[in-house]
Amino acid sequence: MSELIESLIARARAAQEQIEFWSQEQVDEMVASVGWEVYKLEHAQACARLAADETGMGVYEHKLSKHQKKTLGTLRDLHGLKTVGVIEEDKERGILKLAKPVGVVGALTPVTNPTSTIVSNGLPALKCRNAIIFAPHPKAKKSCDLTTEYMREGLRRVGAPEDLVLNIKEPTLELSQELMRSVDLVIATGGSPLVKVAYSSGKPAYGVGAGNSTVVVDETADLKDAATKIRDGKIFDNATSCSSENSVVIQEKVYDQMVSLLKSLGGHLCSPEEKAKLGTLMWPDGVHLGRDHVGQHAQKIASLAGIEVAPEVTFLMVECNEVGAADPFSGEKLSPVLAVWKYRDFEEAICLVRDITRFSGYGHSCGIHTTNDAHMLELATRVRVSRMMVRQTQPYGNSGNYDNGMPFGLTLGCGTWGGNITTENIHWKHFLNITWVSQPITPVIPDENKIFGAHWNKYGK
């Protein structure tokens, strides 16, 4: 182990041991103090500005909104939550459950959400009495350093050990790998190669899968509402979110009207020739997503691709008919570019969502704009995703919003479909160890007739 990682681990362990048996009141005071330091406007503005400038991706105003919303939403989820001592009692079964910290957490954070991810993972880690060490993407190291310094300021204010929050200041792949091998729990938010490294670290790890959110618009939808929400999700922070709408699958009877609405809201529908130019920019070798367009404004992308668009255009649209390598636009794009599909019957819509997400974004998310509950339930039943938003903007809703019940968090599990251990948004429960205490109860003997009766009646003993 390098001296740097050894030192960070030693400092984090010493700090964590100091608070391991703190009271709930002490923990809550600490979390509120840290939360306030990263939430207050001047600090949130500084984080958002640095994130936009340092990474060259996204939109400052959107990063500010995301940073503050995810901070406040996470604090809302943690407020009043018991994470010390007995957190559950089942007298009938004689079970007590006691919350314990996991220890030192290593958190890998992405270039796309460099400050809000730190807050979304850091606050729950502290609420559960852990220390956390952040390993940022190299292109977001200054944003990470600033955010963690604000968090450390909040710790100092209430007399908590500031080394509960640490970060690698000059990150490299080798240092991140060392960190993952040395901590008690890994939280990996980033691309698939990074997550695979986390899973091979030899330590328990929560990772994420790629996003490629696909949204259905059926004939019963409020089209203006659907178009507005899809537009909002597509342009939010220049689509740097893994939850950004990537494909919209529209019923043929409302297809023309829906496309017209999207155009009126700032969309530019590319001609086949323009689509080809755009594809050359986005997949320079025809297979792998390039970098020049990622997280950039639609106007800049159009200019780079040699496409003329009106000044009011904020996102680009391409029509698609094939799923997979034959048309890479069916995959994740990390930019304000939306693939548009047409379907006839609802069975075709389901198949498109299944095929698109299987090609890219398996297990992540989908959405539907409908007032038909049967369509909603059928899509949710048959597609392999971990979260489905109904009549919502995907990047707002997937990671928790004030108008839904999703846990706030920017590390989104994709289940076994995406190579992850959980389908949940990573939140406070994932930062706890639980001790089960079992006390003796009056024996509950299983009744053979209740268990086997129906089987015996049909097939005999």
C-alpha cells in the first residue's frame, strides 16, 4: 500500500473510532452541520461553478439546482431517522435489530456529477457513523476538494473529527484501486469499467450500471405535459445525468403531434443526412462514444457536426428504426440528443423498451406517459429495469424528487441485469451493519396440513 493511501486509511479509522458509540443526538447535530455547509447558497454556488468550469460539462444553473436539491432531499430522508442502537423491535418474534457502522467507506465519484454525488453519499455515511474517503475522477478533483472541505468545516463546527471526510487530492487509477482494496465498503459511481474494478477489489461494493432511459408515450398521454417533461429531462445539465431521457417511443396515432410539440419546445429533428453527420461526431470509430460532444450544448454539438440549426434549438432529435450496433443512437448518448421511435400496438412498445435497454442501460430505468393504468402495470411487469417513472422527468425522478417517494441518491443500482447487487438507489440503509438479537419465544410449530393440505388434496400424500 502506498504511503498516501495508508495515511488516509489510518486517519479515517481513527476518526471513525471516535464517533462509533456517539449518541443519536450527537450524530444528528453533526449531519445537520455538514449538510448546512454544503447546502448554503454561497457554498453551493461555488461548488456548481467549479464543477461546470473544471469539467467543461453541463450547465452551471442546473448543477446548482441539482447540488442543492440533492443535499436538501438527502437531509429530508435522514431527518428523524434512527441509526444508533435499537432501530427495530419485533416482540412477537423476539427480535431486536441494532444499527452499527460499516467502518471506512471508499467512494468513487464521477466527472458528470462531481459535487452532488459526494453529498448524496457523504451525508448518509456520516449519519451511520462511518468515515468516508472520496476518490474523484481526475477531471473533477478540484470540485471534490472544495466540496469535502466544506463538509470538513461542518464537522469542525460541532467538534466532530474532520477526518471523517477525506479525499484523494491527486487521483489516479492506481490510487483508486488501492483505496478500494483497503476500505471496508466501496461505493462506485461511474462508468462500467470503474464499477468492474470495484467489484474485483475484494471488498463489498455497491456499483451502478449504464443509463439509457427509454420513455413510452401512449395515445392516452397528456402530450403537452409529456413533451415538456421529456424536453426538461433531455436538456437538464446537458444530459450528463445517467437518467437523462435517451429514447422516446411514441404511439403512431400521436407521433406527428408529439414530434411537433417537441420541435416547438426547442427540438430539431435531424434529416437522414444530418443524422449521419451527427453519428460521425458522436461515434468517431463507429462503435465507441466519443468525448467532444459529451455534456455540451446542442448548439455546440450541431456546429461540431456541421449541422445548421435555429438559435432557439436546445436539443437534437433523430428518428430510429433499428436497435443495437446497426444504429448506435439506440444507446446512451450523454448529450442533448434524443432518439425518436414509433410504435403501433403496446406490445411493440414493450419490445422496443426491452430491446433498447438490453442493448444499453440494462436494468437502469424507463418511463411512461400514460393515463392507462393497465399499460403502466404491463410495462413495469415485463421490462427489466430497476425503476420506472410514470408521468415524470427521468433525471428528476429517478434519483429522488420532492413529488415522488424515491430515496434521494445519485448512485443508482441496476440489479443483476446491470451487474449490480441491488436495484435500489444507494441511500442510508446501505451504510449500516445490522446486528440481530434473538430472544426465546413460545415455540411456533408449523401446521403440516396448512402447508401441504392443498397439495395432498390434489395429488395425495
